[in-house]
Amino acid sequence: MARERISQADEWQTWAQRYDIEGGTRTFESGLTVKVFFGALFVGLLMMPGSIYLSYVSGQSGAAAAPWVAVILFTELARRSFTTARRQELYMLLSLTGAAVGSGMQYRSFIWYAYFVNTPQAVSYEIADKIPAWVVPAGDSVGVLSRSLLHPDWLLPIGIYLATKLLGTLRFVSGQYILFRLTADLERLPYPMAPITAQGATALAETTGKQETWRWQVFSIGSMAGLLWGFIYIGVPALTGVMMSTPIQILKIPWIDFTQSIEGFAPTGVFALRTDFSQMLIGFVLPFPVVMSEFVTAMLSQFVVNPHILYRNEILHQWHPGLDVRAVGLFNGLDFYRSYDMGKNFSLGLVGMAASIPMIFKLRSSKKEAGQRGSLATPPNRGDFPLWLMGILWLIGMAGFVWLIHWMVPNFPLSFLLGFAFLYTPINSYITARTFGVLGRDLFEIPYLHEITFILSRYEEIDIWFAPLPDEDYGAGTQGWRVLELTGTTFTSNLAATLLIMPILIISGILVQHFIWQIAPIPSAQYPFVQMMWPINATHECLMKTSLRDGNSEMLQAIRGDYVAAGFTSSLAIYGLLWVFRYPSMWFYGIIGGIGADPGSMVARLLGAIIGRFYMIKRFGLKRWFMFNPVLAAGFACGVGLVGMGTVAIALVSKAVIVKPF
Amino acid sequence: MEKLASIIIIFGTILWLVSVLFLGGSWQWQMFAALILTIGIFTAHFWEELSEGRNKKTPKDDT
């Protein structure tokens, strides 16, 4: 029997409603109060050191989890003071604490370049002495050798960073808002990951009221699971790292590599089991068709397409036995997937335009109410801004940014900067906004765009590789605006809070990063994740930055027009055939995400999706499960945050005060 | 118009397969197939927007 056609409009609208568990009815209130502002600042700054430390130890900052601790403290204080906390306040607290915790990470690139400038790779590739002074001081400068960000050597890099930060705020706020209006208001994309934050805040707000509902119970279950998992995955390595030179890892971080085990029957295939099983919670939340089709496609890629088609036809030709997942990934990328992915990613943009352009054409003739697909009308009191005003702010921010880059690399052709700023950035951002609207993550990346630009510009100085080009992406940030909407927080209060807290975080972030750097060299045995990853990252960076030297680029030679065309056309064919045979367009995003990807990184997410689909939905019913799972995920994040921050704080303090005799 | 879009998409897909299997996978032929597929996909979406409201089926989670 032929499948019934469900238009994409109906498909997206249904998913959007499923993730909007309160049915779109809400009132909007300001979330910014004095107690929220200072509460966020206090807890955020307290947790920032742990977050930075965690990112060097395990590769995950925990910044997403830590704000829950602030919210729990806040709600407990409210309960004991016989007052209530509104969910708008709690969401604002989450948001501001998240910004405070993450503010130290903004200076991570300084630590990276301070390491990179003295690596053997940078020296042997003859770029160590050519890194501009506005990126990092010289490798033999006091600021680098004494591991001090407060040394005057760092004034220029930090000054440039601050200027870009201010202009960036203008661009990102306005750019994100415009895209949010297009994808959430006009297209009604579901934004599946947004309700996690929104429902977490709602659950905790209810605990301060007179009646507690199911939310608090579900949140607590998630928190306990998170505490347990956080102790195993983060706590044990962090605590044992205090006492031993090599920390104990109950589950190897970040993966268990089976690539060499499968090479006998699947040469050029990769399978590295990602040990972060908290991804199961993401599997609960994401649309089942996306998770399933992504995993199946990844399996087919690694076990059928790679070994039996691409390898046999010598398209994947650099592989040889004995390589691990990173090396196989690198060679497969150079041989085929970087080109293919480039074409594949372009297809996402075209598909997005194909879906939205007919709607824009129809806008003029149709009169729809707010909340309906195809309408740009805004809900009352949401605190919206005029689109024209945001457009002007974006133009000012971008023009200033282009001028600054032109000042940094005056000989680089201005026309290319303008092309990045006013052509590439809007298209790139729109595509990412769409993938966030459907998948809850970024999928769009055009590799080698800089390299192609540099070749075309005939600019040969190495400083351009270090300049912050205006190829930006505002798409990911659109999800935050959706969360504001789901929690009923006015957009204006959020903007005011962002502007108020920014100057404080700029100063405190640099102080904390400086302190962490003072504890031990980064990388070193105390920071296992960066010790494992940064050397290979340094090689990658050297390869990239010297790729155009002498007109001989190994990286650029990896780009082949026929493979790019194959990626572009095959993806369009997949999308078209799904439409012809009346399958949901959700599958397309899963398939595209899975092509060439490592299925081992998806196992936990798949398990979550299967448990959700075949047990939880039957147990609780579809509607209740979709109400539960964002709250569960929020609780889990909270639990991981609590245990992660606690253990990391212990490790941090002990390293600061104990000097080991060995 | 639905059938027209379907025919264009299927034709574009077949052309792409032919270009890969029998025409050496040259990028020119592949991009020509992509052009046809693009026309088909745009036609499909314009048809969907124009006929919005006729089909109001609720998609299931397991589809």
C-alpha cells in the first residue's frame, strides 16, 4: 500500500508542537532581577575554575551542567525564605550562570597558542617565528615562558580580542534574532533540544510553589542518575589524579577504539565506542527517525561503503593496517570525505532554501496568526525587536569587524573580507539555524574555504591564517531564543542581562585562566585530554597553515571536484527520493549526518532512542514521555554538574596546595 | 505537479547514477544531474506550499 503524503509543513508543525509541551500558550515576563543577577555572578564565578580545569582533563567543560547547581541553590533559598521563584527568573539564572562559567573558556586560544608557538611541529614547519604579535607573544617571551596571562606581553592579543568581542556581541545578538524569526516563527522548525533547558527551569520553579508536580520527581530521578554517572566518568579520574601520576579511568576517556579489530573485514572502516553514555539522554530527546537513520547510515558507511566500494576502487588509498581511529579518519578525510562532505553540506543549504523560499513567496498572499507556520507575526509581549533595527545593528557590527581585520592584515584584499562578511556568513548561518531547528546540532561546515580564498587572493603571508575572518555562524544561537520563548522570558530582559554581565566576565575569565595555567604546564600529565589531543592538533594546524606554501598543498590536493559534486548530487538525490516515496524529511537529516561518521560515537544515543521509543513511550504514552524526557535530561545534566564540579574543585584545591615529592 | 516533481527527481537521480557508473564520474555531468534534482526539489516544495491544507495527516513517531 502506498504511503500517504505528509507535507513537510505538517511534519515540522507536528514535531514543533510535540516539543512545545505546553501547547504554545504562555505569558511573557522579565527574568532579570537583582537577586538573579548577583546569584548568577556569585555561583558562576565560583564554578568557572572547575569548568576550565575539566575541559583540559576530560575534553568537556561541564559548563552546560554547572548552572543547574546555581538554580538548585537559588530554589532552596527561595523555599526557606517562603518566597517563590518564577521560571523566567530561573531560566535567566541558568543563562547567566552558564555565561559566567563559560567565560574562562574564551581565553583558551591564548593557552593553545602559547603551547603551539613552542611545539617542535611549529618550529620544524618554520612558522613559530612568524605568528603575529596580536595572536601570541614570541615563544621566548616572559609572558609565555612564565605562563602568565597578566604579563604586559599579552596586552596586544587581549586588546584585539576584546575589540572583536564587543563587535561580536552586536553581530551575534542581531544575527541570531533575525534567523530565529525565520526558522522558529516563519518555518516552525521544532528545535528538539530547546525544551531540555526550558523544562528544567519549569520543574525547579514548581518546587518553590505550594504544589509540586511530576516534574520535580522526574527531575530528581535524572539528577540521581547524573550523580552516579558523573562520579564514574568524571569523579574517579579527577580524584585519583590528585594522588597518582596517571589517573584511574573506569571507562576509557574519550573512547575505546575497535578500529584495528575490524580492519580484517572492514579495512578503512572506523569504530571507536564513545564512552560518554550520558549521550543516551540526548537519544531520549532527539526525534527517533533522525537517530536511527543516522546510525544505520554510519554503519553502512564504515562496514560496506568504505571497505567494499571506496577501498576496492582505490578511492580510499592511503589506508594501511594498524592505524587507529584518528589516523584512519585523517586518511579517509584526505582521500575522499573532506571533498564529499563539502558537497553534502552545500546540499543542506539548497534544501533549506527550497523549503523556505516558497513560504516567503506565499507570505504576501496569506494572513496567518502568530504561532502558525508561514507567519512572521509575533506573540504579544514577547519583547521582540524590529527586524530593521536588528539588521542595522548587524551591519554596524560587521562593518566594524571587517575594518579591524583590515587593520590587522592590511595587504589582504578587502573584497574577500566583504564576501565572507556579507555573503557567506548569512548563508552559512541560515543553514546551521535549520540544522539546529531539526537535529539540535550543527552539521554545516565547508572545509578549506579559507584556503581556497587565500589561493584566489594570491596573498602569501602567514599572518592571514591567524586573523579572525568574518565567516561566522549565528545558527546555533537561535536555539537560545527558542528556549526564551518556551520559558516565557521576554527577549528584552535577556538582552539587558547579557550586556550587564559581560564586562565582569571579561575581567574574571582572564584571571582564572591565568591561575589554572600557573598550576601546571598545559598540556601535561595532569591534563590527560589535552595531552592526548593537542600534539596531533598541533600537527594538523601546521599542515593547515603551511598548506599553500610553495604552491604545494597536500590538504588542498585532497579537494576533488568530482567528489564534491558526488556529495552534493547524491545528497540531493537522497532528499528527492525520500520526498518521491513519501518518507519523512527527518530521515534526510539523519542520513546526511551518518554518511562517513563513526557509528561508535552514536551507540549511546541510539540506545537511548531505542529505549525511549520501544519501552518508555509504551510505558508512559507518547505525550507523557515527551513531557518527561526533557525534564529527565535536565535533571541528569544537573547531577553530572554537581558531582563534576565537586570532585574537580577538590582536585583543583589539592593541586594548588600540595607539592608532590615525585 | 506532484507527479511532475517526482519524474524530474527520478530522472535527475538516474542521470547521476549513470554519470558515476558509466561517464567516469565527471563533475560536469554530476552537477548537471544536481541542477535537474534542484529543479525537481523546488517544484516539489512549491507544490506543497500551494496545496497546503489539503493533506492534514499527523506523522507518527516511528515513521
